[in-house]
Amino acid sequence: FTTMRGLVDEVNEQLRPFLDEPHMLFGHSFGALLAYRLASMRAAAGATLPRAVFLSAYAPPHLPPPLHLVDGLDDEQLVTLF
């Protein structure tokens, strides 16, 4: 996937048959970001929401991302970042 939105859309589509039933989401690290975005997207669309969302090992959404955004950097900029 080249975008988070594309990944979230695909996960939503793959899980759609199960997400109308009572469910919870758990995500760890990158999975925490994915679970949060999935729940947020479903809330905005008025879809069935999980009973709970458990997130671990990722910064809360109101803080800056823990990783640098690197998709817009060229090779030289990327090397100097790390």
C-alpha cells in the first residue's frame, strides 16, 4: 500500500462481514495506528463501531507521530535524517 487510507479501506473491506457484529479492535505498534484509523473512518461514515478499541505501543493521536514522515524526502535528505 502506498497510503494509510488505502490500507484502512482494504482492511475495512476485508473485515466488513464481521464488523456489523459486536466486536473489539486491538492494535500493537503500527497495528495501533491502523486500528485507530479504522475505528475513526467507520465513525465518520456512521458504520457500526467496535465496543472497545485497545491500542498499545504507539503514541496517542493528539501527540506528534513518533516517526518522521519520510515519504516526501529525497535520498540525501533521508540519509541525513538518520
